[in-house]
Amino acid sequence: MMTMFIAVLIMSIVYNTEAQADGSWSEQQGKLTLLADTPFYDEKTEDNKPAAVISAFQSVQVVTPSEGQLLSMNPSDKEWYLVKTWLGYKWIRNGPSVVKQEYHPVFFEVIFNEIEDLYNFPAEDQTTGGKLSPQKVTAIGQLFTCNKVQSDPAQAATDHCRMWYLIQTYLGDKWISPTEAAEHYESKDAVAAFTPSASILQNKLSSSIRDLEPILARGSLEPVSFHIENGIARFEVRKLYRHRDELNDQETEALKNEIFKELGGSFPLSITTYALADKADLRGNIVSIDAAGNRVLVVNYDKRTGLEISSPKASWIRLVADTSVHRTGHDSQLSLHDLKTGQTVEVWTAKFTLLTYPGQTTGYEIAIVDEAKPGEEGIPLGTILDVDLARIDTIELEFKVGKPLVIHDPSIIQAIAERMQRIRLLAADLYPLSDNQPYIMTLHQADKKAVYNAHLVLQQLPYSPNSLTADLDDYILKLR
């Protein structure tokens, strides 16, 4: 568990800057938000017909003192405001649907675990008398309010600030203000709710993921990915040593709280966990071990890419501090030293692979499925070339020195094939520095073909020569 994290939920997060302390950061300077269709008048009286109606969820500019008298900016006063409209300066009456805070249209899910009152407008005296049992609801609007006056100077900021959600209910659209709630932005249709600084904070997070390492380390977490989609910052982490565990709602909201504190403000943030699936990402044989690089080369000769000349699926798998190495069906933890060439392994990898050949990625779990049989080091040449060496029809030879040769003679084909069938190869650590090779051999089997060259770079992978490859080279070169 993330013992260093405090399980404070996102909707009750407030920060200790001067503006946030008095609640002014959630207000629109010189503007009002209308949460219902609002009539406006030519004069400060409702005795006459309204000049027109301003639609709900719009902001209006209040006339400054230099342009007209601002009678009140206190929503609790039953006063009038002079505002700018498309018809010029007009008057609107103060009321519960007129607020100084900015309204954010949103679309995401909110989960709360207590019985909540329903409100017609985001104010304590606007309750409908209806209640909602603990459940998951869809929020279509959001508003954050703070009271400027605190009766107790030692009172926590969360005691005089609150998050309001406009939700869809059986009574129509109503407001709730849960003491504790969790926001979820996972719907593809989710739209972010922005505070004025949200975009800046999201970009700050994007450029300072490394600065969060102390926070993540306290929860034994590691960053996996980050991107912004639909105005929502989407941050993916993984649990170290617990590769199949996911953050629960309490841990997720606590992590959000820590991130917001570090960055100095809140914004739409979705945190998900990268957890390993039951099925491995790849299976194959270990053909090379790079102890200095703490990695192994795993090749699956049954899965190929390419059309005319195919290459097997191959990846360098780097082991990290929390990589779990074990034998299938056993819990005992092993290490890199227990991995051997020729073993068949299953690997659960990181989310991303470097698109080289072979690929390069991190292995979070490696399970040894089968050990290499004694005396059978290396991979059979026929497996590497993906061809049946006992059924070769034609062989083409291109020599560095000498004329090309096409072989149809069954006895010569058999002599070459028998030598190749005895060859097993181990992967080499490095590719040859020069392509100065004495010959290239193309094997044809029906409509398939495979290429073998004396430098032993086969299907894009380098292999080490041995006495059997040297014997094959001698025989081929005598055919010139």
C-alpha cells in the first residue's frame, strides 16, 4: 500500500496560495455565470417586460465602476447587476442561479459512497429535498466554490471550499456536492473540465515527469506513459514488483493529490495502471545472453515477418531490478545467471518496444518453459532458415571469386543438405564488420527459398561459426 500517501480525494483538494486561500482563484474577475435562462431588463425593475433572455451556462461581463455603478458583487444580496449584452447595457437580478465562479461543461463519471442531497443550484440553501444513494453518476457540469470568510483561522481549506457537479437524475439535471468522490475520465466521450490554469499545469506535468519520481517511489510506482487526449491528462504507471496489481480508487486519488500538490494546482487527470496480462507477450528460445547489458535475445522461429525472405520475431529483453525470473509453475525467484541459451521461455514485456531488429524492450516477467536438451546447444540451421533441408530442389551459388553456379545434381544437393542438417548455431554478440564473404547460397524448395551466406548473418541475425560451418564452406568453395 502507498503508506506515505494521504487518501484525500480530488474534489476536496485546495492549495495554500494566497488566491486559493480566499477562494478567489475559482472566480471570474468582473464576470458572472448564469446557471439558468436569465431575463435582463432595461431598468432595475421586474415590473416591465424583459428586454430579452440570456441562455443558461453563459458568462456575462459586469460593468466596471467607470462605466456604471456596480451595486453588488455578493451573490447573497438581492441586488441588481448592470451587464454588457448584445443589446447594450442591461440589468439582471441577483439570485441562486447567478454565480461568480466559472462553470465548466464536462462529461465524466463521478463515484460517491455516501447519501447525497440534491440541489437545484450550487448553494447550501437550494436543496430540493431529494437524495441519492451511493452510486456512479454522469457529470455534465462542474463548479468549484470557496467562501472567503473562515470563522476559525486554523480551519482547513477543505472545510470552506467544495466541488459541485451538475448530474443527470430522475428529477432532471441537479447539483450534488459530495464530501468524498472519485472522478473517472475513461469514457471515450469524456470532455475535460478546465480551471483557468489547467492547460499550463498539464504541460508542466508533461515536461516534469522525472520530478515526480520521489512521489512515485514512495508508492513503489514507476511511470509508463503520458499523453493529453480530449483535454484530459492521461498518466499511466505500474506497480514495482507487483506486476499484475492495479491501483484502487483510494490509491489513485491519493496519487492525484500528491501530483497536484507538487505542481501547484488541479486539472483533469486520469491515472491508470499498466498490469501484466495472464498470457505472455512473446515466447521463444534464448539464443544469446549479454551479461554486461543484463539482457537476453529471445527468438521465436515459428513467427516470421517479411514476404520473400522472412525473419523470425526477435527481441532483446532487458532485465530490471524487479524483473521476475522463474520456472513455469514454480515461485522460486531466479536471476540472469539461471538463463541459458537454448531455453524456451515466455516473456511479459513493457508496454513499448524499440522498433529495431531485433526489437528492444524490458521484461517484467520471464518464465522458463523448457530447458535446452544436453548436447543440443544452438538452433538447427533448418529452423533458422525456415526450410526443410531434406527437400531442397535447386541450389544457386554466387562466389566472390568465380562464376555463379546453379546446382540441379541430386547427389551434390544431398551432400550440401546433409552437411547443413548437422549444423546448429549460436547467436553472435556482434554483426561482422565486413561483407567480404566468399559465397552466398540460395536454397529453393518448391515456391520457398532461403539464403545462407558464409558470414552467417541469417534472416537478419548474426550467428557464430563452428567446425561444421567451416566444413560446409570448404565443400562449397571446391565447387567453383
